[in-house]
Amino acid sequence: MPAQLITVFGGTGFLGRAIVRELVDAGQRVRIAARHPAMPLHIEGSESIELVRADIRDSHSVKAAIAGADSVVNAVSLYVEQPGASFETIHVEGATRLASLARQAGIERLVHISGIGARTDSRSSYIRARAKGESAVLEALPGAILVRLSVLFGPDDAFLTTLAGLTRLPAIPLFGRGETRLQPVHVVDVARALIRLLGEPLTRRRLFEFGGPDVMRYRDILTLLLAHLHRERPLIPVPFIIWRALAGAAALLKNPPLTSDQVILMQRDNVVGAGVGTFADLGISPRSLRDSLPTCLPQP
Ligand SMILES: NC(=O)c1ccc[n+]([C@@H]2O[C@H](COP(=O)([O-])OP(=O)(O)OC[C@H]3O[C@@H](n4cnc5c(N)ncnc54)[C@H](OP(=O)(O)O)[C@@H]3O)[C@@H](O)[C@H]2O)c1
């Protein structure tokens, strides 16, 4: 890929950090845009990285963050609504603002990160906002590429770390019977795929979905983790109606450990669909969760 300047919105997040690392390794110049931008620990002092304070809700700062950039990645996330930051303001209005301003600045390549399962008819306002945001981004910048992900894993992730925490309980509650199928995908594989997308000649495909090589039931992921951690625990089915009640109660907390959107997401399989671009189109063989566990989750 010829040397470019790429602005990574959300470049300090879990996925954003991996994207920045891969871009720098590939010899690209990177501008990290976030509300609290910070140098990645492993590449302190790199001359290839610029930091820009930007808020996707604020046009002035977004304009400054993309000025002179060749491409833009939107890896901003919001999982729990906060005062002044709703799913609509971040995933719809913010995403559209970034795409429109990119178009005005003559930037053709924007990769917008979303999640597998985005649908306008969902009961979850989070999932609806993701779908609405995707359409609005394409309307604002028809050359944008939408990338939907299944659940990400990697060292210091939220997914395996949370599940490993559950394995310390005397018994592990399942979402329903734990039959929901997920396709956990390594964060570095996604970052590499995004870099291919940034470097490819403009592709006609507008939608990619990335999942790992294994489609696994939630209960099978827990069983794999228990074996990896040398623990034995019973897996207890818990009906979704109870999870919804728990999420309702948790909503009263400042940092809820569970949201109703997460419960709704866990009610449907979260796997790569048909007719979308995948790793295979980019010549990438993603690594499996099973093989990656030793590097992602230290054994006790
Ligand atoms: N993690 C997963 O398993 C997973 C699964 C499917 C899809 N995804 C998608 O992947 C993307 C990245 O997720 P992630 O897990 O890497 O997120 P994350 O770790 O929570 O990072 C979020 C990033 O967004 C920035 N940000 C938040 N609000 C912002 C704002 N108003 N303006 C500018 N930047 C803002 C944060 O920095 P500041 O707080 O400093 O602004 C941070 O850099 C999201 O679209 C997410 O939905 C993730």
C-alpha cells in the first residue's frame, strides 16, 4: 500500500489500537483521533503517529482531524448511553458527520466499523442505531466501506476477560441454554483486513463481515475456557426473561455490567451472513480462538 496519512477515529480503543499498530508496522502515517488521544504504549515516540483531540459529535474537531488525510477509519464505540452521548448521537449523527465531512474534504476511502446483527427492526435501540448509522454513512459517502464484526478477542480484551471472570463463580449462568452461536474473531486479523481494505483499489463491495474460523455456541466457548483454565464448573441455563429483568435493574447503575442491548444481542446468532465480503476475499486466514487462547489468556 503506498504511504498514506490515515486518521483513525477511536484509535485508542481495543480495535483502534490494533489498527494503529498494523498501520505503523506497514509504514503508514497515522493520526489518532479521540476525546482523550494518547500514544500507544508499545510505540511511544513514533514519528509516524500524530495525536488529535476530536469528538465525533463536534464538526469543528472532526474537520481538523481529517484535514489532509488520505483515508479515515471510524472505530468509535458507545455501548452504554451517557448524558450527551446517545446511540443516535454517536452511531448515527456522529458517523454521518464524519462521512459527510470526509466527502467534503475529498476523502474517498472511509471504513466504518459496525457490528454483525445490525438491523433496523430490532427491539434494541443500540442495534437499530448501528443499522441506521450504516445506511446514513453510505448515503453521505457512497464509496464508504461498512465492516461488521462478530465478537472480538485478543490479549486484554473485554470478551475473554469477562468470561474468565465468570469461571471463578461456583456455577456459570448461561444466556438461555447457551445455544447462541458466535464467531469470535481475533482483533489483529480484523486490523489486518482493514488495512487491506484501505489499500485496495476502490472495491465495488460495500459490506464486509468478519468472524473467526469457528462458529461456536456460547456454552462451548465457556467449556473451552474452563478446560484452558483447568477449572470445572456447572453451566446453568437461565431464561432470557430473567436476564432482561437483571439488565433492567442494572440500568440504574452508573456503569452497568449488563445492558438490555447485550441481552437482545445474545438472543440471536452472531455469525457472518451470506453475500457479504469476508476474510477470504482479502486472502486472510483468521486464527482460531482455540489456538489463540494461550497468548490471549494466561493460565493460572
Ligand atoms: N469489541 C468487540 O467485541 C466488538 C464487536 C463488534 C463490533 N465492535 C465495534 O468495533 C468498534 C470499536 O470497538 P472497541 O471495542 O474497540 O471500542 P472501545 O475499546 O470502547 O474504544 C472506543 C474508542 O472510541 C473513542 N470514542 C468514544 N467516544 C468518542 C467520541 N465521542 N468522539 C471520538 N472518539 C470517541 C474512544 O476514545 P475516547 O474515549 O478517548 O474518546 C476509544 O478510542 C465499534 O464500532 C464497536 O461497536 C466491537
